[in-house]
Amino acid sequence: MLSCKDVAYLASDYLDKNMGGTLPWKIRLHLVACKCCRSFVKHLQITKEVVPQFVDNGLSETDAEAILKKIKARD
């Protein structure tokens, strides 16, 4: 089974589906067993979804309050 350190290192590629073989299944198995890693991957996924919305809008300064509201709206 993968370690938490392994899952944290591979999480971005896992979410982007940039891996093959049995590795995605090994990560899923770890996520079933590990609440901390599930939380980490969930928050990474939210971050990957929310941040581009601000970059694509051409905002020069990031409004932390607006980001926080979007994240809370997704939970």
C-alpha cells in the first residue's frame, strides 16, 4: 500500500488523470483507508477548480475573501 507521503506527491497527477497502470487503484485504496489523505486530495481538487477562475478573469490581485467564499460554497 502507498504511504501518505506517496499519495501527497502523486495527488496532482491523480486528479489530472496523468497516470496509468495500477497506480490510480493503489491511490484509491489508500484514500478509502486514510481520512487525512482524502481531505488533502479533496482540498487540492477544490483549489485546482477555483484558482483558474480567478486567473482566467484577468484579476491582477487575488481577492482572498472571494476565494474563501467560493471554497465554502462548494463544501
